[in-house]
Amino acid sequence: MTNSYHPVEQTKRTPIVDILRGWALLGVAIGNYVDFLYIGIVPEKINHSVFSEILLYINRYFFAAKSWTLLTLLFGFGFAILIDNIAAKGKNPIAFFSWRMLLLFVLAFINSSFWLGDILKDYAFLGLVLLLFYKSSAKTLAILSGAIFLLIPVIMPFVNSFTVEHPEITNNPEYLKLYMSGNWIEFFQFNLLASVYEQIIIPGYAINAHLVMLGCMFLGVVLHKINFFNRLPEFKKLLKNICLTTFIVSVAIGVGFYFAVENKAVFLKFFHPLYWLVLCTMVFIATGICLLFLNNKLKTVFSYFSYGGKMTLTNYMVQNVLGAFLFSGIGLGIANTMPYWFYFSLAIFVFILQLFISKWWLSKFNYGPIEWLWRSASYRKVFPFKKNTPADSITEIKIV
């Protein structure tokens, strides 16, 4: 048969994009594993050791929210590549991508069964929103992204003033019984209820976080439209200026924000710069990685990050399934019994282990297992899974 269209081949991927995905995946692992500590405990009531306190600040200023914003930007970048690829083949990008996002919703439901902080559902929803703008120019998307980022400090306190009555899940003894019961159905029920009541219907997350995600996706599409990652050498001077500027701004906002929170500054009720700090720090880190890559630094480390980045979806879901078996009642039941440093260190250990496994896996297979399933279902074709499989062995399947 004649293949009408394909996903982007692994050999044509942009290395720096996979490296950035790998870095972001590390931050997601740390954030998610640390969050297991807070199921059933109010964070303010935990007395950390000095070592744990240091790790807490490292997570807060270098990983927390910076990782999912970077992944979201890269999602927008990947969206633009995919849309262009489909459109170039004369196919309907809206029908294709809508089906792909429906499949992502299915994966999100599975992942939510193991982890209450799933972000795949957000990507699937915003991916559909992004379709409304797929014909927009880079200039239009840059303006929309800039407007969101500029206004979010004003929008955030306004939205946070809204309240939605809902049962508290993660700190409610009755619901925590489901989490620690050891019963599969009750454990899944706990996670799904927590996802609905503590993410989906909360205005602060449903509006603020999704606006920031949408702005990041717009920016990712812009980067593709200007071919940014394939032209890094041309932008080297610009990268240096952005890296230095965002570092200075991040420090300034971080210091000011810290004292404003400590002194309960009145202006925070009307102007909350949290996401400015997050976005500036994310851009500082991302441009710093790009500069190191351009200067051929940390080549071995970056090669492993690239392997992990090529299997982001598989590694992300495996992290959550493993966490469920380690911390909840369906597994070892560690829950919140360990100090902060344990969760932080465990996340790094799991991530490093995944990097080695990813390298080994990709030496034998073309895709991560979940990436392969998602691609095959998206294109309604079975793509070669093992290495050295002839391309003409791709067969079409009917998906009901």
C-alpha cells in the first residue's frame, strides 16, 4: 500500500528539543514524588531537616512549575510540527488532531487512575483549543502569548477570589481511607475524585494554570514557525541576552515576591507575580541549556537526557504508576511517612534509571511503548516497533 502520511521520523528529530523534554521530565518527577509527601499532611505543619529544607528550595526555585511550563511550550512546538506535516500531505489537520487528542484523553484517564496530578488531560483539552489558532501567524500568536503573560498577575488574584464549594480529598480522613485501603477500585476512586475536585473545578487551576499553559503553547508554535531550534547558532547572541536578562529579572522578582509574601503585602490581592517568576526562571533555564548545548558542554549528560526526552510519555506514566505502588495502599504504603529528602532523592534515582533504560530501549525499538501505541492509533496504522523493520511492513488497521 502507499502510505499517505507518517509521524516525524526519529532520525529527523531536533536533539535540543528532546534534551529540554528530558530536563523537564526530571522536574516533573521531583514535583510529583514530593507531592506524595503532602497527601494527608498540611505542608505548613511539616518540620524539615536542614538538608530537606535545602532540597525544598532547590525544587521551589528550579523545578516547581518551571518543568510543566517548559513541557507545555514543547507540546505547542510538537503540535505545530504535526499540523504542518499533516497539512503538507493534503489531509485534514483538524480531524486528525482531534482524534489524537481524544486518544490522549484516554491516556489521561488511565494516568489519573494512578496519580491525582495528571497533566495529560490539560494538554488534550488545550490541544483542541489550539486547533482554533492553527492557521494564525507567528506574529498573532506571539501577541496572544505576550498578552496572557503580561496580564496573568492581574487575572490570578481576581480568579482566586472565586470560591467553589467542594469536598477536600487529599486531607480528608474519610477519603484517605480509599487511598490506603489496598483496594484497587477504591484507590482509583480516590485519585479520580481528587483530580476532579482539586484540579478541574478549582478556578485557580482551571483558569489561571490553563491560561499560562495556553500562552506557553502559543509560544511553542511561534518557535516552530520561526524554526528557532534548528537555527540556534544564529540566535546565540540573543540567547545569551535572554538568559542574562531572565536571570536578573527572576532574582529581582523572587526576592521581592518573597518579602511581599512574608509581610503579607496588600498589593498581592490585586497583583500576584508568581507566574512571572515561574516563566522567567523557566526561560532562563531553557536558554541556559541551549547555550550549553551550542557550546558542546555536558555532551554525555545531554545525550542521556535526549533518550529520556524521546520517551517522555512512557517515562511520565511509568513514574506515576511506580509512585502509586510505592506510596499508596495498593503497594508498599510508604505514604507520607518519610522525610522530604527521601521523595526528592527517589525521584532523581527513578529518573536516572529511566534514562539508562530509555537508551537501552531505543537501541532495540523505534519508539517508547506508549508513544508507539499513541502514534499507531493516531495514524490508524501499525508502525514498525523494532529496529531494522522494513518501512514497507507498515499496515493499516481500522479503529472503531
